[in-house]
Amino acid sequence: MRLQVEMASGKVVRENENTELDKLLIQLLPEGGSVDDYLKWFNDPKVRSGLFPTTPTDAVNIESWLSSLVDNPKKFYQFIGVGDKIVGHIGLNDIDQRAASAEVGIVIGEKDFWGKGLGDRVFKMLMPIATNQLGLSTIYARIAGHNFRSINLVTKNGFRLDKTSGLSIPEKWKVYSCKFK
Ligand SMILES: CC(C)(COP(=O)(O)OP(=O)(O)OC[C@H]1O[C@@H](n2cnc3c(N)ncnc32)[C@H](O)[C@@H]1OP(=O)(O)O)[C@@H](O)C(=O)NCCC(=O)NCCS
């Protein structure tokens, strides 16, 4: 997508542009992430620097984390399919039906896909599911202070710094949240 200003009205409009990503099918898929992919992604220092410190690093713990995503009422995870490749996931953790809240987590493990708007696209695919299908009204994100990509991603999607959430965070991390409706 490219932003353009219409000369007559000064209105900002979006124009379709055939970027590399536009040529590929982007899907949220309920399954597909492999232990081998996550071993690579969760141990990649650049990916890892944005991840919560408790994220598993070895095959046994990654396998049990992947199993914990299935049939779990507190989680809703979708793998990100680009063309015929799984490149990461976006999901909800700690779904609390009573409080109508959850925490969003996103990992694009394949760094070739960073900075191309993929995070934004899948974020915009997940949020309507979280609100309309799962009935959630507050979504949190815990983000490392240095993770500018992630901070930009959530703030341009309506999230704001939240100093009252009560969620536990490591030093120099921050909580962002968005209230829907
Ligand atoms: C965080 C992450 C999901 C962002 O995905 P992405 O596809 O690269 O993000 P986008 O391309 O949609 O860009 C989102 C915003 O980040 C910023 N951004 C993009 N590329 C950037 C770059 N090279 N440098 C700095 N900021 C950049 C931009 O502000 C962009 O918004 P814009 O397109 O309106 O300018 C991805 O980098 C990732 O998976 N990182 C590792 C795991 C992680 O940190 N997860 C988040 C945990 S809270």
C-alpha cells in the first residue's frame, strides 16, 4: 500500500501497489509451526531480543509450548502463512472471559519479512477476531523498551502506554493496551 494525497481535496488515500508481499497469499492458519522453525527463530538473537525472557529455547520446551497452544481456552494462536511458508505466529495469551481481556503476542521469525508491513497486516486480521468472535474488549501487549518495530506496530493500531495494568514486566519493558468499544 502507498499513501497518496489527492491534489484537489488534500485527502490522504491508499493506492494498491504490487509490492513483493502483495503477490503472496497471507493467511492465518490454526496449525503449521514446527519445532525446527521455532528452534531457529527463538534462538536468533535479533528475534529473541523482542521476546519475553521465559520464551523456550530448547526442542523439548518448544515442543511442549507448541502443544500447549492447542485446545487451550486461555490461548488463541494462529500461524502466519506467506505463500507456502510459515513465517511466524500471532496469538492471544491469558484470555480472561470474565474481564474480556487477553494479551497479544506476535513473532515473525523469518527476518526477511520484517519492515514490509506484514506485522501490521496480520495484526489487522487478528483484532476483529479478538473483538467480534472472542468478545474481548481489552488487549494488552508487553513490549521491551528497545523494540521500536513492535511499539510502532501496536501504537499505530490504537494501543497506548498503560501504567495501571498490573501485569508483571521485566525491567525496561512497558505495557501497552487498547480498549475496544
Ligand atoms: C515486531 C514485529 C512483529 C514487527 O513486524 P514487521 O512486519 O516488521 O512490522 P511492520 O513492517 O508492519 O512495521 C510496523 C512498524 O514498525 C516500524 N518499522 C518497520 N520497519 C522498521 C525498521 N527497519 N526500523 C524501525 N522501525 C521499523 C514502522 O513504524 C512500521 O510502521 P509503518 O509501516 O507505518 O512505518 C517483527 O519485527 C518481529 O517479529 N520481531 C521479533 C519478535 C518480536 O519482537 N515480537 C514482538 C514482541 S512484543
